[in-house]
Amino acid sequence: MYRRVQAASPVHVQYVRSELATEQGREQMHRRISMAARDVCGPMTLQAAGGVKYVAQNRQCFAEAREAAWSQIDAMHTASLAE
């Protein structure tokens, strides 16, 4: 049975600020963030996760990880505009 393992350290997703200026760049960033969140949070299907409880936990983790990543990006972007 699969169990989600919390990452011991943050996962870093690299990007160039100019990527966020285009729709294609934002889509690529969204995919990279989603892939990193899946790696950290574990599978989100019943068969792969091994139970409804784990599916729910992993999906919650995935949503929170993506939200946290975009919040960090927004904060860095806002800070760079203030400089």
C-alpha cells in the first residue's frame, strides 16, 4: 500500500521571470508546479494511493502545494516590482 511521505525539504521549481509574461510560459510553469506537487504528495487515484483516506490526503496536499507555490511566485513578483 502506498503512503504519502512528506518532503524533508522544500522542492524547488526553477523558472525565469519572463516565462510568466506569456500564456505559454504560465502554462509551462503550471505543469512544472503540478508535477512537483504530485512527486511530493503522492498518487491521487484510489488504486495507486491504496485507500480513500490516502486519496483525500494526497489531493489536499496537492492543492495546498500548488497554492503555496503560486503564492510564493506572486510574492516574489510583487517584491521585484517594488524595487
